[in-house]
Amino acid sequence: MTLQKIHEDQATVVVAPYWPNQESKSFKFINDLVYSHTTIPATVTTPVYYRSQCSTNMSVEELGEGTHSFLGYIYPDVTHGELLAKRITPDKTVTLSFPQVSISCITNMEQGYFIGKSVRCTCRATSDSYPRGSAQWYKGDKTVGTNGGLDITYNKNNPEQVYTCEAKSTLGRKPGSTLRAKFAFIDPDSVQIASSSSKVNLCDNNNQVQVTCDISRDHVSPAPTFSFSVDGPRSQGPQPGTDSSDGDYYQSRFSLSPDVGGQYEVTCRVTITVTNTWQDKSTQITFNKPPPGPPQVTVGGQTYQGISPSNILTLPEDYIGDVTCRVEGGYPVAHSTQLKCGNLTNTDVGNTATVRFTTDTLTRYMDEGKKHEGNKEEDPTKANRRGQIAEKDIRVYLYKAKSLSAKRHKPDTAGSEGDLPARRQKGDKKKPRATVEIRK
């Protein structure tokens, strides 16, 4: 018997010539046999021979991977299958195999992650095989890729894509290496930050602002960590984020509750721990806070604060000096300060205003104010009362300017003592103020 040939999908078995004339059949093959019996004429040197030949086709895939042996025996018809002859040929063997396959990718990797948003990988055969085979990419049962090459791109809906590099031939498929494609990246300028308010008045008993930081899944992989810092030092984190309600974002929240007024810079840092790379985003939040106390008034080296009956200063006649008003603290700090002293008014830029005065000027202003009260004829008691006015208290009114746009005011025209409160602008009663009574 001879193993005549092996095609890519079948094996042909042939029984060799024998003598004397006998027919050979095999009941071991379950496949259909092709049988022939021929006579080989005698020659000068050889007698007549008879050839019985049988062949069968077998599926290589049916045989499967491995080494297979084929045996041939002669069974005369008269024996009804009983073996009377010895095996006439040695074992004929054939080894069927798949090629070995391997995966290679053109990119850097960190902790099992491809760095970036895409990668090209190759599945190739690294050994010979029989029958001849090749390497093929599969995703499940579907072939993917071209000529062993496969381009994989990040997909937020499938962050870990699984592919197999398998050997393929007429034997079928043989699983090889598995590729789990995971990506690590964070896109520039992809972090978003927002606050519940950009400006808060601490005096409204509302000193908390919620800051939300998020990043789209399209722009980052794997899930990042979030940390927050206020004016530099880290205040919270790093810690994992949470999924947004629609599942398209990673997000984290931070509460800012300062006790001191000012402008605060909150920075959110989104970090990919696999590569230790990050992106920052900042927002500015202003917390307005009034000064902790009323303005301070300084006259003759003495400082007074607030409105109090004890704020009384007695000065000598012909005194020449300054009245200074100063506002301390608060945010933003006072941009302009207005000081009124009798008929003198001064508004200075900043938190301090100064007026130079004399006691004679102040008392004369008070006396002249009374002369314009009306056209009625004065009686001696009123004249006497007017003389007393010169000895009365002179109040210095101090106001905090309303805004940055406050302009320097020219001195007001003269008016009576009673006119001073009426000349305040609407809303002045809410401004910090202080008074000092100056007595001559």
C-alpha cells in the first residue's frame, strides 16, 4: 500500500501490486472506496501480475491536527473479512499542523494600556505548517483586519476591545493570542469647570459655593482621578470621579466655604494615573465681605470709631488741624472714602480721606447757616441762641463711597447743621459711618 498524495483537503491511499491474483478491500475506511483490479502482462523477465487498487478521499479537517497513520491489508473475498495475509506495507504517516502565530503592535504601552487613542497591530504566522496556513484577526467569529494588519481606535462605549490572532487553514481555526486593547490618554483643553456662583456676599449668610469639574469620556481613558486646590495648595483629592446622569462624563464636586472675603482661584486637576499625566482648569470666585467695623476718625491725635455719645473732642480756639477718616478691612477694600466736616467735604481714592479745618471756620459756618433760615425778624432770644450755636457740637459725617466710579467731589455749598443728614445720597444709611462731636 502506498500513501499516494496529500492534497490540502484530502488524502489518497493506494494499494500496491501483489501476486498472485487477489483483490484487496478495506472495511476500516468509512468513506467510499474507489476500487480497481487490473492485469499486468508478463514480460521476458517477469510473469503476469495483477493489481488491485483502492483509494479514498478523507477531509483533512476531519482528520484534524496531529500525526496520522494509514495501514493496508489484503482480505480475500472467500474469507468474509478474515485476515489471511500479512500486512503488505509499513505504516504510512502524515502530520497535519497549524502555523504558530504572534501579535506585534506599533506603540508604547504602560501597565497594559496603549498610550494614545489608536494603535496598529499585526497578526502573523511565525512557523511552517501542513497544509499551508495563515494568520487571521478575529473579533468573536467575525474576521477583521487586512493582510494581518488591524487598526484599533478608542471607543468610549467599548473601552476594552478584545481581538484574537488565530491560525487558519483547511484544518479550520486554531485559537492563538488574545489582544485586549485598552487606551490611556487625556486630550488637551478638555477639562470643564463651573461654579454655582462666581460672586457671593458673605454678609448674606451664604458663604458656600459648589464647584463642579467634569471631562467627557471622548477625551479621557481610563477613568481619571480628580483633585481640587484653592490658591495653590491642594484642598481635596485625588479621588475617583462619578458618572454623569447620561453616562457621557466623569465628574467631581468641591465645596468652597471661606470665612474671609477675597478672590479665590479654584483649580481642578484631572489625572490619568497610568501615565501620571494631567490637565488643569481654573475658575475665579469672589467672596464680598464688609469691613469688620465702622470707619475710624482721627482728630487731634485721638481716634474714634462708630457712633457713640462718648465720641467728644474739645479743641482750643483758633485750632488748625486735620480730620482723617480711615476704613479698615473688608473685600473688596474701599475704593474711595468721603469725609464731611461742617461745610467741608473731601472724597479721596482709597480707604482714607482727610479734611483740614479750623475751629473758627466751623463755628462761622454754623452761625451763617442760621442766618439763612428765614426772613423773620430776629428777636434777642434767637440772637442769643445763635451765639450759642457757635459753641455747639460740630459733627463730622463720614461715608464709605459706593463704587469704583466715585469721583472727587468739590466742597459743598454752605448749609445749616440740620441740612447735613438730608444731603446724604439715597442708600447712604447702609454705608459704614462714624461721627465725632468737635467742641470749641
